[in-house]
Amino acid sequence: MPKKRYDWIDEAKRVFSVERPTHFTNYEHCEECNEHDQTLINSTIDGIGLEELGNPGWDPICFCSPDGKKYFMPSFVRLSLETIDGDFYFSQLLFHLESDAPEYALALSCNNEQRRFIQSFIEYMILCHPEELTSNSCECDALRVHAVWSDA
């Protein structure tokens, strides 16, 4: 019997099956936070895409709470896989996985299974897509973020 291909997206949905936050940002802080909050409120795990998340200069996840990031983690995994040969969202995901340094609130708010999943996904990308990491200048980022999540 053929071995079933590991489904990163389904596993991310299982591991990060968390309650949807009422708000994703500090929406009362300013107009920009409110706009990013509305973008995330109006999005779904399966529907959010590069239109909402693909511009590093206008990325609602930069303002998102750890709970919001955990809620959308399956989306980040999906986008990372869907864009391997294109816009390469994975480099943006790496940024979000360590953007709250040195406190690492996201990593510390995850349970052991969630941290192990992220470690494994980064490791998969390092081992199975090294050329893409190199061509997008994020191989060092991937190794560093993997180490952070391994130590969390």
C-alpha cells in the first residue's frame, strides 16, 4: 500500500484548532490597526491570501496578537506551500515567527505540539526546498528561526 503524503495544511488545522479571536489587533490604537483588524475579521483560514498578506509593507500580521497568529497559522503554512515557486510567502512567515523577539510571545504562547509542528515545518522547508530558500535569501533566517522555536 502506498505511503500517504504528509499533509502540512490539514495537520496545521488540527494542531492550531484554536478559538477565533473577536479582534486580531489593538484595533482602538489607531486607524491603521483598525483597518488591519477589519481585514483579518473579514478573512477566513481557507480564504485569506496574498492579496491580504502578501505586501510586507502593509501586512496586518505585523499588528496581530499571538492568538490571532495562532488562529491563522494554517493559512501561513498553506501560503508558504502554495508560493514556493512564486512570491515565496515563507520568508514573510519566518519574519512573523520571530518578530516579537526577544520576548517571543508567540512561541511561548504555543503549546508543545504547536511548537513542534512549527519546528518540523521549518525543517521540512530547509531540507526539501533549499534552492528556494537560497534564491529568496532566507536560508540563514530559516536556520535561526528554527533554533528559536526549538529552544522555546
